[in-house]
Amino acid sequence: MRRTTRYPVSGANSLWHVYKTVPFWKVVRNFVVIQLARYTPFLGMKNWLYKTFLRMKVGDQTSFALMVMLDVMFPEKISVGKNTVIGYNTTILAHEYLIKEYRLGTVEIGDEVLIGANSTILPGVTIGDGAIVSAGTLVHKDVPAGAFVGGNPMKIIYTKEELAKREEHKAASKY
């Protein structure tokens, strides 16, 4: 289950109330920073932009590929560990604006995680250290450390233990 906080609204849908939930100029600043970072090929510069202007926690040697789209409203709710790769055109959300409510949740991505291209990460999830997320995956629940997951909806393909057994078997069969 995703960990989000729900905020009910009345009248028009929650997105219509957006500037009651987040300041307009914060969204403008975030949008400009995210768009600059999406197109820059300089990984260190992206991380500096995210840490400095978006108040994100980003670990050393973490790589955000081209076109990664971060949550424009609440990027400070996203943290990414060290030596992690976020694949091309991945979207990471920390909010959901629905008809009768909006929801906010942190996204925590661990160390040495690989997220394949075109994946979407929903608010309120944790991706454990060493996990692998296959390309095109909708991450709608927590990913255990070391697991290999994929699909829409996301399913666990291999656990950390199953992957270790596969590696042992592969190494043994070489000799």
C-alpha cells in the first residue's frame, strides 16, 4: 500500500485548487529547473540543480538520464540514494490530483537502484537498495531491496534471493 496523505476538496476538482496547495511561483521555478535538467547532458549539473533549487536529496554518482520528469509541484518529497540510475523519460510523482481530493506522498529510491526507461513512479512508494525496475514499469507499490520488478501493473519477477541463486547457477555452469 502506498503511503500518501489525503486532502479532500469541495466544489471543483482538486487540480482546479492547485494554487491553494502549492505557490504559483514555486511551480514556475520548479518547472524551469526541471526543464533545464531534462535536456542537459551534464549529470553533475543535474544533481546540483535538483539539490540546490528543488531541495531534493540526491546521492553521489546518481545519474538521471535525459528527459526524466520529476514532480513539478513537490520535488522536495523525492529522495534518491547513491550510485543509482534513473532511465530515460522516467516520471517520478509525489502528488496526485483527483476529483474530490489530492494526495501527497514521499518517494524514496535507495542506493544502487536501476530504473529502466519510460517507467512511472507513483507517490508514497519506496524502492529498496539494489532493486531493478524494468523499462516501462508502473511502480504503484513498494519494491523490496534487491528485487527485479516489471510490468503494468508492476509484479515481482525475481526476489533478491532468487536472483542470487540464478547468479550462483550461472557461475557454476561456466566451469
